[in-house]
Amino acid sequence: MTDMKQGWARAAAAPPGRDFRHEDYIEAAWRRCRDEYGLNPEAPPAAVHVGGAALRRIREEHALFERLGRVEMHRLLGQIGQQTATSAAPSRYVLMLTDADGTVLDVFTDTANAGRARAANMVPGFLWDEPHAGVNGPGTSLHDRRSRVVHRDEHFFTCNNNMTCSAVPVWGANGRLLGAIDATCLDCDDSRAAQVPTIALVSMSARIIEQLHFTNNFRDCMIMRFHERPELVGLPYDSLLAVDGDGLIRAVDNSVPAMLGASGHETLVGRSVAEVFDISLDRLLEHAETQPFAIWPIAHGNDRHGFASVWPAKRARARLAAGATAQRRAIEVERPARTLPAMTRPRRDAPAPLAALAGTDPAMAHNVWRAERVMNRDINILLLGETGTGKDTFARAIHAASARGGAPFIAMSCAAIPEQLIESELFGYEAGAFTGARPGGARGKAAAAHGGTLFLDEIGDMPLTIQARLLRLLEEREIVPLGSTTPIRIDIRVISATHRDLEAMVARGEFRMDLYYRLNGVALTMPGLRERADRQRLIETICAEESEDGAVGIAPAAMAAMTAYDWPGNIRELRNTLRTAIAFADSGRIEVHHLPHMIVRQMGGPAATPQVTVANPDHDPGHDPDPSHDPERARIVAALDAHHWRIGATAASLGMSRNTLYRKLHRFGLMNEPK
């Protein structure tokens, strides 16, 4: 018998309050399993599987939750693998998403680990609530409605003693429990304390799912985001409220009552936002229409203060996206733009607000936070990331949000200009400096950016011969045009960007070390689109921008295909894909057949972390030779249909516990196919 079970044997005979040597919630869960559920830790658990039409109904009811969870779990599995690389191989982790009753909706793991997941009943349709699976991560988390770690022999059933589960409940609007997300390490030989990084990652994923679920359900409302600290507004740490056009609070997320000092969501929902916060509806609408995503101070309650921002309703967001150029200050450019042919789409030179670029992705939110701390200081910024991740857009947003926002933003691609022309393009030249020079000379990009920002894109492609002159510009803030001997003082901030590994180039002698350290005042890495937690929000936002009036929607299957795709070309590839799909979407909705074949093919082909599924197991209807004739069975079926096969609601309507209802479902053969 393991140490845990020996301890439990002693505790079972001891009076309440005896030191159990483990977390208090583990002791309480063990007592429930023994006293309330009548489970035996040495016996195999009851492997109850909800299959067929019953599982389809459950998954249909939780379609949005499951879709958002699938995207986030795909990302989380990779994060956990990186976080625990020194202590546990990524293949030892299995991720599960369950509904509020403990029914598994989705499972993610590495391909090599799929068989072990099936053997452990980590499969869609199996029940992992405490009455069936004993003390375990998702079951105990759902019962306690708290984050829970269940380590090795803390599990009730002996067969699960090699596992360590880290589970967090996921909440919907207005206090509704959606389910739980769990990360289980098989054959875990780490200590209990070593699970802290894993539970932190799972908690962040749960919060991201909660916020995405909330904003998806209340697209017709303004979304007000609130926190006591301004730097946390717009991040997964803030609180969300949905406010309708009449100024009434339609919904709050699970963090709002504690943040506002309210006793519960029911004390807030239905009230006017002006009763809760010191802001009128007209003022809130003004913020939503003219300053979306901006952060402003706000008072609430008994002279308590915080900070808020507001997202306009989806229709308003589409109008804002389409009219961005007219609503925001245009960026000053060096030369007037040529008139474009009528069929050519104008380039969007107006930057998106910096805070809006964070979305709900933690990495991008951290980039925004760091950029805001340095953008008004004499610190150069280096943007790193793959091609197409939006480095140019981020640079423009930094400039627009800074104190230099009213001055020029001058961009220069070091890869697009021939090597022999880069020097004259950057530093300018005097009349007659070389054959073919303009009679009046040229200012150059650096001088044109005076007072503002010089953006050097693809800085890794700058020739070594020019790097020394750029270093002098950064150190002395002056330039000498070609053909001149007179230095010109300039006041600029330099933001540079590259997809190359500059440190490796320095080691190979391809990039100056002193220039690298001068450019790298603060380095910000743009995540690839496949790594971002807010892929769906980005897809929706760009679709609204490209469809001008925001009238083109996206079918669920097409959205699932796009969120699952790897996007090697990142945001640039996404924008081109949506632009083409919109052109073919005559019905006003993008369908799967409007997407490129490689996106659809990846959705249908094998994935790097495949979802684990199994066929429905055969069921034995029990000792009743024909249970379909039982009147109690008919009454239960009627109640299940009336409550859309929600176990908790059905049990309450029948006046029985969930455990009793589950036993009757199994006895009457209703666990696989509702009749």
C-alpha cells in the first residue's frame, strides 16, 4: 500500500482535524469518495462513457467552449513542453477539456502518447467527475470550483497513482461554470511543488478561454474592461462587462464581483452602468466610438478608483475598422503619394492603436507593456520575428502612441534597396555628388525623420560598409550627406526590425557587435500567428477591415480551419487569404470551399498534437430484459429531453442527485444513445 493510502487508512479511523500530511482539499475529497460515493481505492474505477447522440448533444451545447478550448489547448501543449523540458518530456502530458459535469469534450496529446491516453480513459465521452473517477484533477476542481493539483498517490484509485493532474475551472458569463481544463503528466516523478509552473500555464489558458467565450457571446454589446492597475487593462488579468445600447449591464465575467467589491453577479446584471461606475451612457458611447481601446481612469463604489477601456459592439468595430483612416491622424510621409488606379486598394498608412495590437495574447500584451515603458525615452527598439508577423504595424503603432506621434514616421527597407544606393537613400546627398544625382540633391530618410521616428526594416540586410555610418548616426545624432563635409544634427528615434538571428550574424562577423548592442536597447519578439492565443479575434478583425463594411461573416467550419492552420506566412498570409475569400463569398459568408487547399488539407490531415477519439463502447443495459418499457426510464428520458441532456438540471428536476441519475442512466442503457 502506498504512503498516501497508508496515511488515508490512519486518517479514516482518526477524528476530524487530524493532520493528513497533504493539502486539506485532498483529505476532504478522499472523505467524499469514501463516505458519499462509497468508492474503494483498490478497485478499478467505474469507466462510464457517454457516447453516440448523447455525446453529440453535449458537444453541440458546448460548441463555442470546445472550439475555443481546442485552439488554446493546442498552444498550451507546446507551452507546457517548453516550460517542463528539463523535468518531463512533452510526450508525457495529456490535456483534457471537460464540461461542468466532468464529461470529456476534447483531448490533446502527442501522437506517440495517444494510446496511453486511451488506456487511461482520457477520451471524449468518459466521465472524470469524482463519483466515477475518484479524487482527480478535473473532477476535484469542478467539485471545489477552484484550481487543483492532484499529485500521484493523492489520486483515489490506485491505477491513477502514476499521474499528476493540474486542473482549473473555466467560467462563463454571470457565474456559469463551463467546465475545466486539465494538464496531466503521466509517469510523473517530479515533486508536488514542481507543478507550480504547469498550474500557472493552465490557469492562464483557462482565463484566455473565459475572455474569448465572453466576448464571442456578447458581440452585440460594448465590452468594458476594468482593472485597478492601468497596465493590466486589456490583458487576461482584467475584468469584463457587457453593456448594451441602453447602458444596462447584460453580463459580467467571473472576476467582476471581487474586482468591484460586489457580493455576486446577480447584484450587477440588469443595472445601469451609470449606477456602478461614475460614467454616463453618453460618455461611454463616446469612448466606444471615438477612443476605442484607450485606457482612462474611472471611479466606482465607495470612492474606489480603477481604469477602464471599452470595445464597441461588433457592428461598430466593423465601421471603425473600415473608416480607420478618416478617424485617426494620418502619418506624415516624405513625398505625396501617386494617385492610384480606381481598382487598386489604397494602402492603410494609419496605424492601429498600440493597446489594440495586444488583443488577448499574453506575449503581445507583454510587448505592448514594454514598448509603452520605453517609447518616450532615448532607447532604441529592436523588433524580432518571422516575416509577416506585423513588425511594421507594431513600429507604426509605437510611433503613433508616443510623444513623437505628430512628427514624421519614415520607413526604409534595407533589403529592398540595392546596396550601392542604401547610403544615399539613408543619409541623402548634395547636388553633383555622383553621376545621375538630382540637381538639388536629396535629404535622405534620416533627415526626413527629424523630430519623429526612423524605421529600419530588415536591418539584418544592411551591408557592413554602411553599418559604421549608421553607428555614428546613433551615437552622435548627426549625419553627413554624400558630397558634403558639414554635419547635420537630427533628432530621431530609431526602431529597427529583422527576421534574422542577429546574434548569430555577429558571431559570424556578418553584423557589427557595437551596432547590434546600440540597436538593441530593448528587443521585442513578435509571435508567429500560429503561436497567438487570439487567432480568432485577429481573423475577425482583419475580415472586418477587408470587407470594408464588416458585412462578410465566417462560417464555423471555415473559422475552425483557419484557427487550426499553421500560417507560415503569418498575418500577411492571413490578410491575403481573407481578401481572396471575401471576393468569392457571394453569400456574404466565407465557407470552407472559399479557402486555399493547403488550409483545408491541414485541417483534415494528421496534426502534430492529434485529438484522441475512440469508438463508442458497447453497453450492457443491465439485468432488466427490456428496460425500454420501464416507466421510470420514460420519465427520465422526458426530463433529459426537456433539459437538453444537461445532467445537473435533469437531476434537479427529478429530485435526485447526479450520482443517482448516472446510475439509472447506466441501468437503463441511456449512456450511449438517447431514445
